[in-house]
Amino acid sequence: SKSQLTYAVRAESHPNPLARRLFQVAEAKKSNVTVSADVTTTKELLDLADRLGPYIAVIKTHIDILSDFSEETITGLRTLAEKHNFLIFEDRKFIDIGNTVQKQYHNGTLRISEWSHIINCSVLPGEGIVEALAQTAQSPDFPYGSDRGLLILAEMTSKGSLATGAYTSASVDYARKYHSFVLGFVATRALGEVESSVAPAEGEDFVVFTTGVNLESKGDKLGQQYQTPKSAVGRGADFIIAGRGIYAAPDPVEAAKQYQKQGWEAYLARVGG
Ligand code: S5P
């Protein structure tokens, strides 16, 4: 695994342009924080993005929970992503046959391909979902070039998750098979030890995003299970994802700084800094 290497080193050697950019952003801002901005109006979303922008590497959205999604949402997010140098990750969790996910990703009501650098999918439908999303993003008429990438949802943080065992192994298989589009995983740990029937490419370097990160709480009443930034990074997270721990804190900016500090210190400890 490359998790002992610095983001700067990984940025230099990574074959995927978006992964390079992700590591460069982390290095430049000294942040491996993804804020999960699960608010329900465009104003709240853009407000959070602007206030937290300086402290985060990525903003994760659930764009379909907004009550007022419009052109203004897209323009606002894109402008703030440039202003603060962060990437956008729409957590749509595609999970359908290839023909359907292509239409959900590109065009449609939400126009996800237009504004979201990173998307994710479940491999429950099988290999075809990854193939379909890669095909769309790598087609010669796709307007956003190599500035797009996919994370495979290889595990989940909720109690009783069925994303384990053969499902997680298949996640690694398809990531390897479609490594030119797959950036890595949403998972609770590095997946190097997981059995896979596909051999790794030379220099393989999948990026691990870990959700379910919270400094104050162990979980919620609906089965969410939390770990701390330190624990997540120790288990192999390259980017920690925090939602309510940040946006529902009394002072979200102070909270974002706390997660940034703890996530970065854990990263430095891991790379021996
Ligand atoms: O396994 C998972 C995968 C994801 S993407 N568990 C999760 O909680 N998520 C998402 O991370 C979830 O949809 C939510 O947007 C965020 C966690 O939010 P929090 O408020 O519990 O930190």
C-alpha cells in the first residue's frame, strides 16, 4: 500500500490526473477533510461551502436533498470550488443497470457530470455499473475530460451493513479492472488485504475515503457508527468524511478546523512526519 507515502509523493507518481489533483489540494491546504454538507437548501449549502472552504479538500453533496436545486446551486458550487480550491463529490451512490446509471450521471435533472468531480457507486449490480460510468466519462464526446473520477462504495458504516466479504472483494476487482476511471474506495479501512481475483497494476494507488467520522459521538439512533479522525487515518483513510460532526456543531468553522488539525496530525504520524 502507498499509505506510508506523503500526498506530495503520491501526487507526483499517480497515473490518474484527478487523483493527482486531489493529493495536490490536500498538500496545498494541509487538509484531508471532506465535509459532508447534508443541508437542505442551496443557501445553506453555498454558505457552508464558502465558510468551510479554506479548511477542506473536498465537499461532499447529496444534491437530491436540496429543496431548491437550480442553476444557481451549480454555478455557486463551481465558483466556490475555484475560489477555495476544493473538489466536489456528489454522493449519489449509483446502483442500477448500466443503461440507467449513464442517464442518471450525465444530463438529466441533476446534471451531475457537469459539476461533480467525484462520484460513487455500489457494485451490487455487478461489473456493468462500473463499465457504464467509465464508458460515459471516457467517451470522446464527454465534455469534462479526465477531470472526473469514481469511488466504489466497498463497505458501509451502518450497523449490519451487507457490504462485506464477496461484495468488498468484487469492489476491489472492478476498481482494478477499470483503474483509469476508478480513483479508489469509500471504505472504513485500506483494502490491500482483501482477496481479489484481479492482479494489481504496477504502482497501484487507490485513494481511500472514510465516512462515519465524528469526534463527539459514537453513532446515531439510525445505525450510523462513528470513529475518530485518528482511528480512520490509522486504518488507512486518505480522506476523512465528516457530516454532522462539522455542519451541526455549534460553530462549524471551529469544528472544521478541529477535524482538519486532527486528520492532518494523524496523516503526519502515518507517513512518519
Ligand atoms: O458507509 C457510508 C457511506 C457514506 S457515503 N456511510 C455514510 O455515512 N456515508 C455518508 O456519509 C452518508 O450518506 C452521509 O452523507 C455521510 C455521513 O454523515 P454524518 O453526519 O453521519 O457524518
